[in-house]
Amino acid sequence: MYSRRVIVCDGGMVKKTLSFIGAVIVRKQKILLCMLLGLLMTVVACDKQEEPESKPVHVKNEKKKEQYKEEEVKEEKSINLMDKQLLLSATLGDTETAMKLIQDGANINIEGDNGETPILAATYQNHVETVKALIDAGANIEVKDEKKSNPFLYASREGYTDIVKLLIAAGVNTKETTRSGGTALISASERGHVEVVKELLEHTDIDVNYKNDRGGTALLEAIVLGNGSESHKKVIQMLIEHGADVNMANKENITPLQYAEKRGFKDIANMLRLAGANEVVQPQPQPVE
């Protein structure tokens, strides 16, 4: 037969056990409640966030355009920087750097603050090698700066014979004039640049009797603005030998001989007389209206 075993529990022990079980249940309920509250708060927060609106196609296109513009601006700034570096390299006569910049995309005809191009900047400093390299690279040799001077006119005025030769060989327009209406020959003559005058007279078709805005020819300006030096005497002799009109007066009807005598240039006055200069000025015919 089966026997029964009766477990006799102490009343106090039962109470403690029940109390412990209750505490565990309460604790689990609290944990579960906290988890539920956390989940609820997350859901609420997600509900509050606005769903990203689907942007219209034209808005997306505009954004792409803005991005393209930003990229273009960055590229333009990069190019502008290279252009500035090219101008600086030309000014310094750094031919190697200048050529590298042109190969990398710098504008060979970029204009500086005063309208100067790289070849003009190099001409200002008489950097012959740089000028030659720029010509060979295709630089525009006719562009003028704000003072209406281009490489040919500037080099002639300053007596940079080697650059003048390079430009003539490159086919420069020798009939171009300065802001005062004078040719390269007039500028070179008034400053007594013998070698430049010789180059212009012997290797170009420049008009020896061309008049500037004041009515002055190369011969007149060599006397009026010259100082009677040996170099000016040589220039005047070359001009005479190449057909300069010794009796051609300016707008004030003053001849080369009169200017030479007025300034006390006796040797030059004698040169003019030997070439047929008249003592008495013949009045110039007035245009018939």
C-alpha cells in the first residue's frame, strides 16, 4: 500500500516564500512595463517625424544644375589661377613654367589688369627667349594693352631689337600705330634707337613719311624730341637715305630744318641742307572746300 508523506511547513516560511515570489513577479512586471513604455515612445517619436517628401523632377534637376555650377566655378578658379601664374611667369621670364602652364590649359592670351597679355608682359621686361616661346606657342602678337601698345610698338619704342626682329619674322602688322597715332618707326626714331630703326627700314614696308596726330614724321620727331646725340644723327641719316622728305612740315608748318636750327643742332641742320632742305618754307596748299 502506498504511504503518504505529509510535508509540514512552518507558517512563517510559507509567508516568506510567497512574499519572495510576489516580489519577483512584480519586478518582472516592472521590467516588462518599462520595455513596453520604451517601445511606445519610439513609435510616437517615429510618428512625429515627417516622412521625406518625394521632390519633383524639376527640383532634382535644379539641384543637379547647382552642383554643376559649383564644379564649374571651382574649375574656373583653378583656370584663373593658372592664368595668373602664366602672366607672372612671363613677367619673370620663366619660360619653362610658362610653357608648362599653357600645356596644362592656361590661356596664352589672358589679359592682366592693364590689358597686358603674357607676350606683352614678357616684352615689357625684354625677355627674348620667353617672347620667342610664346610666339611659337601661338600667342596673339597684335593685342594692345590699355595704353594702346602691343609687343611690336613697345619693343620698338624701348629699343628691344631682338624682340622687334622676332615679331617682324612672325608677320606682325608693322603699320599699327600708338595712341598718339605714330608708327613704330616714329617711336624708335625719336628715341634714337639706331638698330631698331635700321631693322624697320630694311626689313619692313613701313612708311618713312607717315605722320602722327601732331603731323610729325619720323624725321621731324627725331629732331623735335631727340637730343642731337650721335645716335640721333645716325637715325636721321638713315631716314634721309631711305626717302624721308626733308621739307615735310608738321601741322604748324614747321620743317625739320627750322627745328634743327631752333634747337641748335648744327650738324643735323647741315645734314638736312645737303639732302635738299629749303631755308624758306613753302606754304602748304589748303584743301579746296
